[in-house]
Amino acid sequence: MTVTRPEVREGAREATPENAGTRASGQPAARRPAVRASVLAGIWGFALIAIALLSTWPFDVDWELATPSAWAAFTDSWGWRTSQGNAAGNVLLLAPAGILAAVTASRARIGWRGSLFAAMATVTLGLAVGVQAAQLVLPSRDATLVDAVWNTVGFVAGAGVAVTLGRVSVGVEPLPGRLRPLPTALLMAWVAYRLAPFVPSLDLQAIKDNLKPLLDTAPPVRSVVANTAAWLAATFLLRDAMLDRRGDRWAPALILAVCAGETLIIGRDGLGLASVAGAGLALLIWFGGLAHLHRPAAWVWACLAGGIAVSGLWPFDLRDDAVQPFYWRPFLSILYGDMWHNALALTWKAFAYGALVYIGWGAWRSWLATALAGVGVTFTVEWLQRFQTAHVPEITDALLVVLAALTCRAVMGRRWDCGRANG
């Protein structure tokens, strides 16, 4: 049968490479990057506000501390020498801002990208110096420009990571040998959480101390479940980042590299039996079943959501006599911690909630359904923590899921950035 080409209605445009990107609503596709850039810029601004609040809490201002000698000591405090934990904490604090600035600039109009990134860099680094100056009148803080120097290193490192990953674009296949940007970024957050502060030690006694946690005969169930869920999500992301099942071959190598790194890193708890057991269970679940499914995203999402729930509620000792208020003010628990542990906690949550959104989007193909499901999981966990004494029930985690969903939506558009092997 001969198929004839239908006549084109008068006034209609023929689909050509020049107009193929036009939306059905008539909005040119060229405007979409600018819209996404504005959303990412808003998230970047929110991140800077959060950093400023975290760095100046609890706002116990004492203006008498701003003496001429104190200001002179502050202006002379340039340098880079500080403790390894403080340096790593300051680097991790502003690394997300660098990533957001670089990605935001890449989504803007071509002629504005350089100017936009320069403006965002100036504002971010100006904030870093301004926060340190503000800490001069805070008795509970130590104002020093050394922290601003390491903040700058973190911002530059974050921007460098974003540039290295390449331009984020929906529907464009990476070149051979390149990784898909968003799942790769989530994997890097997981590895950064496990290996921070990235300072190795070749001292034999330090290595032995890092291996002592392997002798625990009864690893905490909470840690085993959390590590299993996290490594399962990381294995999924690794396959998706490489676009095909080649990622499965690299999963054991990634786990071995991280475990080996944990035996060398100083300032952490070393390599625990819970970490090894969780990684082994993740590989068993993946290669024993999920790797053979056509679309494993829903199962991996369920495992990750379950791991987050178990980690937040274990040992499930809910008691009516332990009811505490629910805090609607965000970042409350973070405000009372030190910068190093705060940075580690935020790095973990960036991976966990980012992966929860990304993998959930792959399961349901709807960013709104994914956001609602993630908010439901985290909010339920936090609400149930009202009946426990070991946690602070607050709205922060649900808001972080919303931020993760908005970021994915701004970066990827309406479609999930799915690799062929997982889609």
C-alpha cells in the first residue's frame, strides 16, 4: 500500500530541524534554559541564606567585641593553616554553591553565562568574607579569614566538578567515555561523605586503628540497613551514569576503592563491619535479582526509602510518655552542631534525598509524584520521631527533598534523565 504524505494545513509549519524544538504551546525551546537558570538561581540564593544562618547562629551579638585591635587581628588573619577538620568543613560548606553557580550559568543564555557566573562567584565569596566579619561580634564564633580562604577553595572545587561533568542537557546522549552528569554527581556526594576529609595516613598504627571496627561481633542493625540501601542506590546510579550494564562491572571496584580509602583516612571512624556487611548485602540483592529486571528503579527506590525510615526510627521505641514538639523552623538540629558534622550530615542528605528523587522519577516518570512521595516518607519519619527521645523532629528533611526535586526539575526539564539500561 502506498502511503501518501498528508497535505499540510495552511498556516501550519513543517517540522524541520530549525523548529523541531518548539513546544506545542508555541513557546520556543530556546527560552527554557533561561527559565531553568532562574529556578537554579533561586535555589542557589536559598543555599546562601541557609549558609549565612548556619554560620552566625545563635546570633548572640556582643558589639563590644568589635574593638580596633580585634579588627586589626581579623584583617591580618589571611592564610591557609588550620585543622584538617575545619578546612574540610569549610570546603564542603561552599562546594554546593560552586556546583549550583556553574550549573546555573550553563543553563543561562549564551551571552550571559560568563557574567552570571562571575556575579554569583562575587556574591558567594563576598558572603564568605562577610560572614567571617560578622562572627567578630559573636562570642561563640572564631572570626578568621582562613575560613574564607577554604570557603573559596570549596566554591572553586564545586564549580570545577560541575564543569568537569559537562553541560547538563535533557535528551542529549553523552559522548563515548563520558558519564551522565546527574547520577555521577550523586555518586560523588556519596563517595565524598564516606571519604571526607580526604586526608590519608600511611602510618601503620593509624591503618590498624581504622580496621579495628571490623572486629565488632554485632554491628548496629541501623547502620547495616542504611549502608545496604545507600550502596544499592549507588549501584543503580553507577549503571545509569554509564548508560548501560557496564556499570555493574564497576560496582565491586567502587566498593573496594571506598573501603580501601576508609582504612587510610584520618579523623573518621575507620572501616566498620556495618559498612562491609551493607556493601555485601547490596551486591547480593543487586546481582541476585534487581540487576536482571527491565526497570529496577521502583524496587531500588523502595529499598532506599526503607533504609531512610529504618535509619531515622531505629530501634522503633515509640512511647507516649516521650512525646516532644514538632519543630517547624528548618535546620534547627543543624544550628546546634559543629560545622564539620553539619557538613557531613548535609552531604549524606544531599546524596540520599537526591537519589530518592532521581530514582523515584525513573520509577513513576513524574517529578511531582516523586517529590510528594519523598516528602511523605521524610515527613512521616520526622513526625514519628516525636515519640522518641533520641531525635529532634523537624521539617528540615522534607524541605531538603523539595529542594532536591526542584533542582532535578530545573536541571532535567520534564523528562527523567534515564539511561537505557535502567529505563
